[in-house]
Amino acid sequence: MNTIAADDTSVTTVAMITSTAMVVALVAIVLFVALGVYRARHSAAREAQYRTLAEQTGAAQQSAAESARVTADELTALRTELQANRAELGEVTRRLSELERLLSQIG
């Protein structure tokens, strides 16, 4: 009978150790899966924030490019106007010189 009792104790001990190991393994698997789910959610949230930031950056770049185009067009118009003013000033200077020459001949 002692042998049977010792065998029952050994079986009970082995069963206890096995069940404890299975519970520990199950808890580890659950924690590992929970960590994966947390990381996936956190990653998705960061990706959404990144996309929003990228869209805002793109819109700001487009706005800056449009402003630069408008400024370039305005500068081109000013350059054309300046060239016309220089030509007109040259013409006024030429006429004034002729007028001075004519007045010096008269007077």
C-alpha cells in the first residue's frame, strides 16, 4: 500500500506541476497577444497622426508654392513696368536735351 500511496503522490505532484506549467504558459501567451494588440493599436494611432501631419505639410507646401508663383508674377510685372519707365525716362531726357539745345540757340 505504501507503493500505491507514493505513486498517487507522485502522480498528483506531476499533475500539479503540469497544470501550473500550462497555466503559466497560457498566461504568457495571453500577455504576448495582449502586447501585440496594444502595439498594433498604438502603431495605428501613430500612423493616423503621421498621415494627418503629412496632409497638413502637403497643403502648406502647396500654399507656399502658390504664394511663390503669385510673387514671381508680381515681380515680372514690376520688372516690365520698370523697363517701360526707364524707356520713358530716356525719352524725357532726350527731349529735355533737345529743348536745352533749342533754348541755347535762341537765347
